Amino acid sequence: MQAQANRIYPKKKVEMMERLQMLFSSYNYVAVINLHKVRSNQIGQLRKKLADKAVFMGIKNRVTIKTMQGKDVAKLVDYIRGQSLLLFFNMDPFELNMMLEKNKVMLAAKAGDIATQDIVVPAGNTGLQAGPILSDFRELKIATRIETGSVFINKDTVVAKKGEAISGKLASLLSKLGIKPIESGIIISAAYFNGMVIKGEDLRVDLEAIRESIGRAHSEAFALAYEIQYPDREVLPAIIADHYVKARKLSVESGFVTEENVKEILIDREAKASKLRQAAQ
């Protein structure tokens, strides 16, 4: 125990621990980022964009876990695995995640990569010359035909489902077709926020779905308010216009003359009189 207490840590580890301590006390929130397939230039670009909002810090997992011990932020320990970095920030984590999502890029596939979405080979001219490559298409169950010496794909074909591993042969063919199917970007594994841990997938917001939901709710609320004649300022113009049309129609039918409807009454009466004359003949 005495030997462990007197243990001298390398200078770099001590400096990392001190910097982590400082950042943990300076920022309200922290996120764990997995660096699998993340390019250094992507991180560099985001460092510039978020320079006044967040701090990226590359870490050594063991040093970071040790520094977290005894702190509430230690709840993130289970998400620190593989090559990771920490992102310290004070902004809304959902807003931060949307900014990260906008900076994703598509990469060429390699053997063993996991499809981040369904991979579709589109129909049309591949630009590839007929030859041994036809056997690759057949093996991958992609229907083709030959036109003017080029290989054409007959129909859009799903060659890998989201979550499936990509074989070496498929990766090679996708590369020849110029298809980059692997989505790469800085992905939050988990974030520590207001005393709790939020998983990365729970931070992803489908803005289009939210817009549609809000639009649908607004339409339904408007229709209900209009139906029950609720005098809300958004609905009132439609309610008043509807009652105006009905009142004007009633005044014409009853013959109640006003400056606004006198022409309509005369036209209506003339039309009725014309019908009577025709019927009497």
C-alpha cells in the first residue's frame, strides 16, 4: 500500500489529470466521443467551429477513468472504451449533437465494416466494361445486362442491410462503382447532463418528423377550434368569413336588401322570374 501511495506518475499523465480536473470544474457538461473511423481533419474543423462553445480533449482511458473516480461524472466510465475523446461544453446537448450530425462525411467501405444504413446499388450504366467483373455481380445477386460493351444494373439492389458486415468482395465492387456507403462523423456515445447520463442515440433529433408532428397538431387544433367556434385570434378570421358568407346567402334568400347584396337579390329574382316565365309558356 505504501509503495502504491508513493508511486510517481509520468509527467504527461499528471498533466492530463490536472487538465481533466480543470475542465471538469469549468464546464457543466461532458460527452464521450468514439473516434472509430473519424478523420483528424473532421475534428480540426469542429474545433474551429466550436472554439467558443466547447473543448475537445484526447484522452488516455485509464488516466481519465482514474480522474473521474469520486465524481458524479464517473457515471460515464462505462462508455469510455476504445479510442475516445472527451467534449466539454455548456450549450444544450441536443443542439450540440445536431451540429455534429451536420459534419458527417461518407467514406469508402472496407472489408469488415458495418453498414451504417442500407446500401443500395442503383440501376443504370455502371461505366464498367463487361468481363470478369460480371461474376462479382452474379455472386452478389445484382442483376445486370450488357449494352454497347458496358455493364448495366437492371434495378436498384440492396446489397447490405444496416448493421450487416461488408465483405471484401462487396467493398471492392462498391469502390469500383464509386459508392461511398459508410457514414463517418463525430458521434456522441453518451453525455453527462444535469446529473444524469444521456445515451447518444437519445440525443438524435429528427427535425423533419418534429416539424410534421407540430404541423399536424396545429391543423387538428385549428379544425377543432373552427368546429366549436372557439374565438381564438388565429381562428376568428375564418369563423367571421364563414358567418359572413352564410349571412349574405340568407339575406339574398330572404330578400333582406342591403347595399352589399342588392345586386345579388336582383340577379336572383330575375333568374327565378325567368324560370317561371319558361314554365308558364
